[in-house]
Amino acid sequence: MSTPTGFMEYKRELPVDRDPLERIKDWDEFHKHMSNEQLRTQGARCMDCGTPYCHTGMELAGSASGCPVNNLIPEWNNLIYRGLWREALDRLHKTNNFPEFTGRVCPAPCEGSCTVGLIGDPVTIKTIEQAIIDRGFEEGWVVPQPPKMRTGKRVAVVGSGPAGMACAAQLNKAGHSVTVYERADRIGGLLTYGIPTMKLDKKVVQRRVDLMTEEGVDFVTNTEIGKDITATELKEQFDAVVLCGGATKARDVEIEGRDLQGVHMAMDYLNGTIKSYLDSNLEDGNYISAKDKHVIVIGGGDTGTDCVATALRHGCKSITQFGTHAKAPLERDRVNNPWPQFPNVYTLDYAQEEAKALYGEDPRAFSVLTKKFVGENGVLKELHTVQIERTVDETGRKIYKEIPGTEKVWPADLVFIAVGFEGPENTLINQLGLDQDRRSNVKAAYGKYTTNVDKVFAAGDMRRGQSLVVWAINEGREAAREVDKYLMGSTQLP
């Protein structure tokens, strides 16, 4: 423990973000850094609990509790307090291949299960994590570490998102020759195309890709397995295949007027903007522009929030985000949402903070159900909604009931649908003859990641469904262990 009374002596502090009205003028990351002394003080708040729930990595009430990659949080908190940054980096890399990603985009379930949060504000874990890895790169401590010898085994990893990259990194460390296939023109999966640059600068992603390339991982872009290379050809060329293609089949809505011009899937909007920004700083115009438009986002999750932030940077006329869920309470419900569950409380994410600064209020509308889209000459003009209330029946099933007299018409030039994902795409799954679970995910044994097809493994969102980046990294690492064991009979991978 850094200091036994640190959690009582010091208050929780977070880095001061860039001013919302200034940051919506560009696409740069919005977080600022804390000083080393501030970080040391925050590290001192860690209690080094006898049972540190912060790194337990389990699911409670349908959401993550603690760190899914089991980061050794109390250890590197203490090392930061003592000024041992290099040692802290070593402990961080022991469990997490890409802390520069999780330190930026993870919702920090570790903080929700921090013991200090039982009686006050939790330790500033996520900020410390990012500071450690960023300093590691700045000091030149993060360098390529190719394996000392090769096993002669070849492994194909399909998909270059966080699960695929983590799996490839670990298998390469074990000495196998790894080829990662990506159908897009850039490596990174949702880290590149999906998460906006203001949350995760793509230079940060490319820096890690370059490092892995120097370590011996072979990345192949613009190649879709199942189309450009058949599943049979892939199995013939490699000793093992790991599917990490994600859950990229977006869930649509069946609403009157869905086919009107102006109604789009959220990922089409986000990915188009990101690609145009990376290709030409948006000068090519190959994206859906929200400039001077009334924009509505259907969906209250991270994807919807990213659409809000993107529309603000485009210069939208207005922005509203619909959610079917009710507005969360200001404080944790100690009965229905107890510690160490992730706290379901009202907060402003970065995009809502920006919209409030610009328009004067939270852009979210809660407990709203979209009834129909209305247009003129095939072009979207307005959107009709009704307020709903949610109840749970005796079987635990959620039931939504419309509230009479709450109908409303909203002006809308653009609507982005961000209501989640149905599962993985089926082209490769069908070619391989893989079994699927009731949610259409690839059926792979928990803890083994093995499918019903010999030498084919599955991990990440493709196996477990839409989830957090940190769960994907965990799955990629665990799958690598099983592949190594399959190829070599045993494994030394952590």
C-alpha cells in the first residue's frame, strides 16, 4: 500500500479535458495529461485491498465488474506512488498488450468496483493506466521484442481488431509465424474504423501495428477471408486459424419510412467520416455530412454517443439522441445496483458534454420510442415518437408500454441508427460449417475457444457478441494460449 490513509487524505482528481466548445472545432483527442505529482497522489489513494475487486474481471448483472484482463492495478498504483515508472510499465504489460487503447476507450469497470468507491470516489485507475503507457513510449521503453526462435508453425488470424491483434501478439511471442488478415484498407478493426479519432488517435493504433510488424507479425489488408481467400484455402495454408472478425452485423429497425433518404446506419456514418479524415482531412467529401442538418441518433450507447460527437464536429444545426431506457439516478441504487456492479448513474459522456456546452442542454431524450419516419419526395423530413415506460414481468422479460398523449414530432434531416449489433457476418462461418449459438455467434467452448471444425478457433465479439475492447483483448490472449497448446502440446503464455 502506498500510504494507509491516502484514500482519506486525498480527493479523486481527473485530468482537465479540453474546452468542449474548442475541441468540437477539430478531431484531436480531447483529454489532457496530469502532472507526475498529481498522478502520484492519485496512486496513493489505492488501498491495496486484501481482495482487490478492481482486477477480478467478472460479469455482474449483465455488465463488466473489475478489469477483464486482470490488470495488476494495486501493484502499478503503488509503483507510480514510488516513482518507479519503468517497473509500473512492466507490470501493466504483463496482463495487457495494448494499455494505450484501454486507457483511452475503456469505460473503466475497474473503477466501478474499486473498494474506495464504497464510501467515496474510486481511485483514478484509467488515467494512471494511460499515463504509464504514454510515458513508456515517450521514454523509449516500449521497443520491439521479437521471439528468440521460431517454432515453424503458421497461424492465420482473421480480423485485426483488439481481439485479433492481442491474439497475434501473443502467438508471435510464442514463436509462431502469424499472419493477420483485414478486409479494410487499414489495420485496427473497430480501433481504426469505429472509434472516432477524438477518442483514439489513429497514430496511436498505427504505432502499435508498426511495433508488432517489427516483431514479426505479418499484416495483410484489403483481403476478405471467405471471398478473396476461401476458408478451404486458409485451412490448407496454416496450422491453425483464429477467427476474430467481430460482431459487425448492425441491428436495423423495422419502422415505417425506414427507406427514406436520410436514414442511415450509424457505423456507415462513423466509418465514412473516419476514412475521409484519414485519407484527405475530409477534403474528398466521401462521407455523410451533418453540416446544417437536424440530426437524430437512435440509440443511447457508445456508438450513438460517437455519432453525436461526429455530428457536432460536422456543424449540425441540432442534435438529439434517443434512448428507450429511463434517465439514470444521480447516485447508485444500493439495492438494485450495489457495489461492485458497474454503477448505473447519470453522467455526461464527452459528446453530451459538448452538445450541452453548445446548445445549453443534454441532447439525450430518455424513454423514447420511434414510431415512424416521414418524408417528402422520398427524403426524410421528420420523425414521430412516443414516450414509454418499462416494466418487468414475472419471468424477468422487459415490457415497454406506450404512454398515451406523449406523441411528438421532431424535425429531422438525418437519422443514424445505433441500436447495437446482431452478431458476426455469415459468409466465412457458412464456408467453414461452424456451429452458432442462439445469438448467431460462433459457438466455441468457453475457456478453450475451439470450434466444431478442427484447427479453427474463435475469440472476441465473434464468439461472445458485442462487448468491450478490454474483453476482446482478454479473449484474444486466452485464445492464443489454447492455440499454442494445440500446436505444441503445452504453453508458457500467460
